[in-house]
Amino acid sequence: MKLALNLASGYVDALETLIAAYGRIADLLPRFDRPSAGFTENHDVQQVLAIVYADILAFHEGAYKSTQGPG
């Protein structure tokens, strides 16, 4: 029983950490509207923004895969 409670506690802690990370990402996303709209002709800025969004998608993919296992 103690092992089961320890495992469950670990999952809750991991989920809380994941939710906090998504919260930080959500807090920062509105800041990307300004350079995106202001530099529509600047391909270097658009490339940097594309990399940032790709990193966010990669984070989400990893988070999704980590929650889709047995247990």
C-alpha cells in the first residue's frame, strides 16, 4: 500500500509540474504577437518565431507521450 501511495504521489507531482510548465508557456505566448505582426516582412524574425513554436510543439509532444503509457 505504501508503494502504491508513493507512486501515485509521484504522478501527481509530475502532473503539477507539467501544468505549471504549460502555465508559463501560456503566460509568454501573447508576447509573440507583437514581433510576429510587426516583422511580417523580416524572414529572420519569422524564422526565430517558427523555431520557438516548433519547440513548444515538441514540448507538447513529449508531454503527451509521457501521459500515454501504461499505468
